[in-house]
Amino acid sequence: MMNITVLLFLILFGTFGIHAQSTRNTKNIHAPWGFPMDANPKDDHLIERKQYVLSYNEHLNVANWVAWQLNATWYGSTPRRSGKFITDTSLPESFTRITHDDYTKSGYDRGHLVRSEERTANIEDNTSTFLMSNILPQTPTLNQQTWLSLEYECERLCKSEGKELYVIAGGVFSGIPTRLNGKVAVPDSCWKIVLILEKGQSIKDVSSKTSIIAVMMHNGRYEKTNNDWNLYTTSVDAIERSTGYDFFRDMPDQVENVLEAVIHR
């Protein structure tokens, strides 16, 4: 008889489709203006899932970025998954497989990029957020206070105002980053970009007047006096300079240029 744990894994990751694939398609529900690209595509292993799309870096052993669509329909009543975070076995066999235990006693939280709460419509969606490829090392106060404050704002925008969000997030790394267990690169800072469409709007309605939030948060200690996301707003242009990635590259230039220069609107 098949072990119940194995059976559950097959159900969640097989039958119900938390499948990953490396692809060079530039259109995706979660990244409708094209996947962010930098000057070195060799360290961008692209994975598309129903719940999000990401670029994984085999040298850093974390994602370069994760992009996801967010609206009220992604929230539900599914409880947060319990137990250990999940090694992403969809990555090529040549990649280092990061485990839950690589973070244990490191002093860093397993920081979700796509928040668990943002994928609670069903068990499959919530489980997908616990794959280690969706996780960055974050200090406890960044993860549990400052980063969370923007996640709360995204939730409010979706649930209370019916907004349609397109989110991209990742980290900025030094040339020789600190590593957890000799494997997982620790970002110096974490960034997030949130493009905000009004209720009923589609991607065709994006204009130079569309609202956008961009933040860059240092991966350090925060106090209650400085843990509000509003203190860390920046421009998409500044994030592009820090990361080397080009965001919204399939957006009309006249719109892209204005939105990327804005500091929170």
C-alpha cells in the first residue's frame, strides 16, 4: 500500500497541478508585460506555476524575482499550511536543493515572497507558497513587521477596495553574500513593486496615471518606530538600477517611463 505521505504529495503536486516548467515565453497571467530580464539570462531559470511565476538563481539558491497577480479571489478560508517548508524538486537535478533545515537556527526567517495568506482559496494554492523557491532569508523584524505591513496594505486594497494588483518582489545581493548553511544567499535588501489597477480595470487600462508602489527595505533590524512600509518607498527605476532587471518591458514606453519614475502614487 502506498505511504499516505507519498500519496498526499502526489495529489498536491501531481493531480492538482503545482507543476513547474522552465520557459522563455514572455506572456503570463502573473507577468502580462513580460518577464523581468537582466543582462545575464544564464542565471534565470524560469518557473511558471498557476499561482505565480519566478526566476530562480542556481548560484544564489533563491529566486531572483517572483511575480504574481493578486485580487480578492485569491484570498479564502484555507488555513495556513503546517509543518516544514517544501524542497522544490522541480528544479534541475544539477541545482542545490534547499531544504527547510538550511534555515534552522540561522537567525533568519523563511520569508515568503508570495505571502501564504495571498493564496488561501484552496490547499493547492497555499501549499505552493511553501516551496523553498518562493522563500528568501529575512530578518525576523523585516519579515514579521515591515515587509508584513505592505502585505497588509495589499490585502486591504484587494478586499476593501476591489483592486487588481500585479506584484513583483525579490532581493538585492552583494558580490559575496552571506550564506545560510554555506548555501542560501542572504539579500542585503528586499524590494517589492505593486502595480494597482482599479476595480473592473484590465491590463489594457494601464496608463501613466496608474497607481504604483515600489519599496526597498534593508534586510536588518527594525523597531516599531520605523516598521511602516511607507518609510521605504522608492521608484521602479531605482530598483532596476539596484538589481539590473528591466521590469514592464512590454508596456508602451510612454507609460513605462512615467510609472517607473514615480515614487508612490
